[in-house]
Amino acid sequence: MGRIIAVYGVISGVIVILGMYTSMAVISDHGTMGMVAGYLSMLAAMIFVFVGVKRYRDVHLGGVIGFGRALMVGLGIAGVSSLFYVLSWEVYMALTGGTFMTEYIASSIENMRAAGKSAAEIAKFSAEMNAMAEQYKNPLFRMALTFMEILPVALLVSLISAALLRKSGFMPATQPRG
């Protein structure tokens, strides 16, 4: 089980990193489009949770796996992938001098102005975000927040994979023709 978790977790982790950096390079918007691209890349990477659980079920367990064990394998793969995501964000922050929050706040304020928000709303938002930016300077806080970004996708895909693959008739292993 450990080998499956490691192999498929690394594959998923590399894909989530590639997705993260590609979406940041292609989409300069820190708003909705950036979030959509980010979560779609996470979902694409988490496909390997399903693939890894299926491989474990079919190759190592003879085509039968219980929900609990499937969930454990899925969460293990997702955990490795999430670790890659968090560490990759820390590398990005180090390479860019940690300017993300400053850029994000400036972009958000500009969007609020363009949307015609009042000066009071903008000032309130700015104060809240500046307080958050102070917390974001703490690597442990930042890493926890980054992990919370990918966690819902990882949990959802792990749960769905376990629910589907616990049924041995769902996508059964194919027998070689001879």
C-alpha cells in the first residue's frame, strides 16, 4: 500500500504543481478565473487518487477492496499530493519575495473600485486584508491556509473513489486474452 501511495501521490503532486504554475503564468487575474483554473488543476491532479486506489484494488487485492481501506489509500495519495502543493507554494513565495498578498490586495481593491464600491467598503476590506497579510507572513499560518485550499478537493475525490471502487463490479480489472 505504501508504494502505491508514494507513486500515485508523487504523480498527482507533480501534476498539481504543473497546474499551479501554468495557471499563474497564463492567468494574471488573482480573482475568479485564477481560482477556477487553480481548482480545475487540483481536480485533474486528484484523478490519480482514483487511479491509485483502483490499481491497489485490482493488482494487490485481487479486485476487492472495502470502503475504509480504499479511503485510506485515497487519503494517503491525496496527502502526498497536498504536501507537494503546499511546499510548491512555499517555493513560489520564496522565489517571488513573498509579494503575493500585496499583489492580491492591490488587485482586489482595484476590482472593488471598478465595481463602484464605496470608500468605506474599500477601507474596511483593506484593513481586514492587511491584517491577514500580517498573519500570512508566518510560514506555518501560510502553509495551513494553503493546505486548506486543496483539502476539500482531496477529501471529495478520496470519498468518491472509495465509494465507487468498493464495488468490485465497478470497472473490474480486465483479464489478458490468450
